[in-house]
Amino acid sequence: MIIYYKDNDMEKAIVSKTFSAKKYKDLKLLGKASFILEQMTDNANFPDIQAKLDELQIKIKTYETSIIDSNQGGRYTTVVKGESRRDLEACLQELATYVQLTSKGDAIVISSAGFDTHKKAARVGALDRPQSVTLKAGASKGSVWLSCDVVNKALFYMFEYCTAPLTDDSVWIQLTGSKRKILIEGLTSGQEYCFRVAAARTHPLRIWSDPIRSHVI
């Protein structure tokens, strides 16, 4: 799992500092912490870290004992386990910060310490052309509902209309909405218009649907 940020034209990996119960159940966290301890012990990439590793070893043992005790039942042992887990998570997060700084974002060095890295964010290009563009008369004169099928990964939709016939000099009037459907009002009853739709995200390119023509009631 690797995410990168730009710095002096170099891509740097970012160490994951997430050790929550949602990601790591009790025994899985214990195993992950033990693996990090093993990987960082005598690791030439991380000098002068033994004191922190000694602390990690103690917290691992304390957490392991609390898990065993909590399995016997009782509210007190459950509370102790929770405190021990938070202490272990905090220790791992401190180590993650140290690894980030020491590794200077080198994914291989980070991996040698047993830590994960965030997933690289994938760039989303131009979205697909909207399909099944349809028009439906609105409740009042001079209004229409313009809609299309959902376009995968769209953050919002752009709707445009102009008077027909469509020419090179036509001026499109644009509306935007977070949904695939929008009510257009204030049109001239009896006038013929052209309509089109494009799905949008952060990429600047818009792939418009084929224009459809219709008279407005």
C-alpha cells in the first residue's frame, strides 16, 4: 500500500500510522508489532533506536498479557487491555514517525522496518460519455427534466442547452449538479432546444453526450 507526494521532483512514500482496531484485531496488532520489532532490531537503516525498541518490547509483552487476562472475563481486565492497546498503538505511531524521517520516504527502507505505506492515489482521467440522455417535461410550462445514466467516478454533472438549430455560433447555457438529473426552468414554451450532458471530476476534459433536440412545452 503506497501513496506518494512530490518533493524536489522525487516521489516519496508515506508510512502508515494506522493501527486502529478496525484495521488490526487484538492478535493481528500483536503480530504486527512483533514483526516490526523483529525487522527493526539490528537494522542498519535505523541507528540509535534500541531504547525505543526496548520500550516497544515491553509494551508488546504487557499487551499480550492483557489479552490473556481479558479472555478470562471481567470488566477490569477489559479496561486494562484497552489501555495497553492504546499504549502500544502510540509507541508504534512514534516509531512510524521516526521511520518516515529517517527513511526520507524511501519505500524499500520503510518496508525493511516492517511498516506499511499508504496506497498510491490513482489519477482519474476524463470520464466516460454519459449514456441514455433523456428529456421529460416539467410540472410547469417552460421546464424540463434532463437526465442520464450514472457515470462511474463522477463527482458532479454538467448540463448545457441552447436554442436549435445547433450551429458553430450557438451559445450553450451551463448548469451543474451533484446528481445525474436536473430541472431546467425558464425556457421559452414552443421553442426547440438542444441539450447535452457531461460527467465531471477534477480532470479538465469533458466528454459530452450527443446533443438531443426537443420542443419545450
